[in-house]
Amino acid sequence: MTLAPAPRPLLPLWAAVLASAVGGAVLDAAYPDIGWWPLAFVGVAFALVSLIGRSVGGALLVGVVFGASFYLIHILWITRYLGVIPWFALAGIETLFMGLGSILLALAYRWFPRVWPGRWARLIGLPALIGGVWTLREQFMGSWPYTGFPWGRLGMSQSESPLAHVASWLGVSGLTFVMVLFTAAVIEWLRAGRLRDARTAAPAAAAAVLLVAVPAFPTSDAGTWRVGAVQGNGPSAYFDQREPYEVLNAQLDASEPILDDDLDVLVWPEGGIGYDPLQDLATAAALDGLSARADAPLIVNAATERGDDIFNTSLLWTAENGAEQLHDKANPVPMGEYVPDRWFFEAIVPDLIGLIQREYTPGTNAPFFDVDGVGVGLAICFDVIYDEVIWDGARDGAELYVFQTNNADFRDTDENFQQLAFARMRAIETGRSVVNLSTVGTSQIIDSTGATIESLPTDVAGAMVADVPLRSGLTPAVLIGPAVQAILGWGSLAVLVGLGAFVRVRSRRRADTTTASAPEGADAGR
């Protein structure tokens, strides 16, 4: 088999760098607060066109530019309290990974057409490989270093779009894959230059049908549950000045108007107590009294100490028994809730690291409460972005989800809206209603289609009461999500490695054949 020649760049390097810079900014606009979801495809197209035909060094450069353009805008909210150093540090590591992953995308564009130069291979196989490699990069960035940072996943940009339902079948990673596959297929269709041949548009059209026409996977009606959810708007940010029990009292005051309602459960947000009710008797007594007055169990959250460890903990609390069930946050935020390798980072930025006094321990208990026979899935703040936390709750029997968060450190930033979008996507992915509750807002109760049932605006104290639909049955995303990720990630990597090995072997044989067939003395005088 003779290798086809390597593809030439579609753009000169200067134009590719410019296109990458534009593409990153355009991609960010697909996420909240702007939230123009079709721009996700435009941003991906800029990135891919910039990589076609690039060398390793060129791919690294345009990938870094794309990553910097995206992440420096996307996570600007980090500067709200912590300043520019953590912003540059996190954006910098994510940018580096984007650049390294872009090398793999460029190699896929270089090697695949050399091994399979046929038109249909280019129209079908190459876009599938590009989609898989993009998804592989997302999965790596979402799991390493430490617990990773899966905040900018492409599929999460579609929470308000008619394409979000794909996540109920394939999960967020699967939605990312199909989106990139479609974009890459359109690019290859245009590159083929046979626009009048309707057959060449078939792969892109098939991906479009998969994105648009397939309905969300249906889960089953399991009744309703009357939920009260309270946003106290207390002084719960990291640097807020507060009086003793001020955060707790703010939540109690905001709960007052709904205590006479016939509630099945009353929910408070992350950081809505201020003290550890397992240790502080006054806080425990306040929760006992609240549960008794509401005649309902409470789902609350606090930093708890057990032995030598500190946990970010959701508690199922009743007037009769106190803390009946606990769930500890599975993925404490590095540099926010604990400092990995503290000795190293203190040597670099001691003043900044010194602000982080607590060292939260990762939880190992299930993200699930059984509340009077109703299964409640749980995710504390940023745990909403980790697939396994969400899927574990559904597999354990969750009929709805409660997501508790404290956005007070990011008031007036896009972080609040981005996290709310993730919660909406999880409702669609699992076919479950979600109570997404913040200390300062925006708080919403969302049904299994992603529609808002009730909401509270930011920076106000208030309470929501709603008959929240319960659902049963597992979506394919929950059942096969890990397999989809493994196939797309490891499978794409295996294909890429195989292509590289094949090209290398063929190139060596060709070089050996050329050398062997050269006339004797042909190199003389060189």
C-alpha cells in the first residue's frame, strides 16, 4: 500500500493563529452568560480549520492560542476574590493541555488521509476520529491533575439548545463527540468540493439528524414531591464580614414564610449554616426546631469535623434523630477547599496559599439520601461537573436531584450562570428534576426536560415551593456513559497510535526501498 501525500495547511500560520484566537472567544460566547449555543459549532470550526496540515510545532502554537483565548475569558470569574494569579495559573494549565491535545488533532488530520485517502473515508472516518480525539482531550483535562477541571466541556454549552437531549442517550461526552463529528464532517464536505453531489453531504446530514431529530430518552413518572428550597442571601462569601450565626439566621428568616406549607422536604444551600451541627449545640437545636416547625426533614450543608478530617457535608436532618444520613463532597476543589502539595505552592505564592486554612477530605459515601422512601441524588457545588457523582446517584435510586452550592464568592460573574447551565444539562441527561439551590442565587427548580419550574433571582432572600416531578428508570447515558467515554477516548487514542505506527513503518520501507534501488556510487560527490 502506497501512502498518500500529507495534506497541506488550509491556512498560513499567521492566519491560523488569528483564526484560533477568534475561535476561542467565539466558543466562550456559546456558554452563559451570553449563551448563544450555535456559536459552539463556529468556535470548533475555527479550531479545526486552523489545525489541518499543521506541523507539530504549528499545532501546539495554534492550540495554545485557541485555549488561551477561550479559558482567559471563560473563567475570568476567578478574579472576583482571588485575583489574577489563580486565574492565570488555571487558565494556563488548561491552555497547555489544549495545545498538547491540538497536536493529536493535527496528527489525525495528517495521518488518516495518508492511510485512507478515499473520499468516503475522509467524509466519515476522519470526522469520527477528530470527534473522538477532541473528546479524549476533554476527558483528560477533566480528570488530571488532581481531580481535573471539566468546566469547559463542549457538550455543556448546549443546555438551552434543542440539541441537549442527545446527552440523555450518550452523556455529555457523547454530545461533545457528535458536535465535533458534525462540524468536522461539514468541513470535509466543503473540502471535497463536490457540493452538487448530494451523496457527499450524507455524513454531515446524518450527524445533524442525530443531533436534532432523536428525542430525549423517556423516564417514567413516579409522582410528585413538595419541596421547599430557601435562598437566605446571607454573608456567606469567603471574605464576608459576619456576626456569629448571621448566615444561619439569614436562612431561618428566609424559611419563615413557607413553614406552614405542607412540605415533604426543606432544602438549604451549601454553606447555609455557618457552623458544624455535629459539634455546635446551638446550630443543632436550631435545625431541630426548624424541622419540627416545618414538619419535614431538612437537607442542609455544613463543614463537618469527624476525627482529624474536615468534610464538605450534606446532611439529612430530622427533629427526632438529628443527622440521619451524610454525604461528603467527593471532589473538593484544589486550591479552593484544599491545597495539594502545599509545600510546593507555598514556596511560590505563600500569601495566597495561606488564605486557604481548611483542608477538606474527599468523601467516599454515596451521593444519595433515602428520604421517607424517596431517592434523592446529591452533588455539592462543583461536584455537578463530575459525571460519576451524578451517575452514581441515579444508579442508587435517585428520583430527583438536589444540588447545593454557594456562589457568594462569585457574585455578579458568569460562574453562577455557567453552573446553573450544568445543573440544567444534568436534569436532561438523567431524566430527573433538579433543585439547584445557591446561598445567593440564581436558584432554580428544573424539570427533566430542562424547563424551569420555579426560580429566585440573585442577591435576594427568598424561598421556592413546588410540587417537583419524580422520575424513575435509567437513561442510556447513566447506563452506558462510562463505556461511551472509554470507547471514544481510549478507542480514538488506539486508532491514532495505530495510524502513526502504520505511517512510520510504510515510510521506513519506502526509504529502504529507495536506498536499495539507488545506483552504486549515486551518493558520490554529495
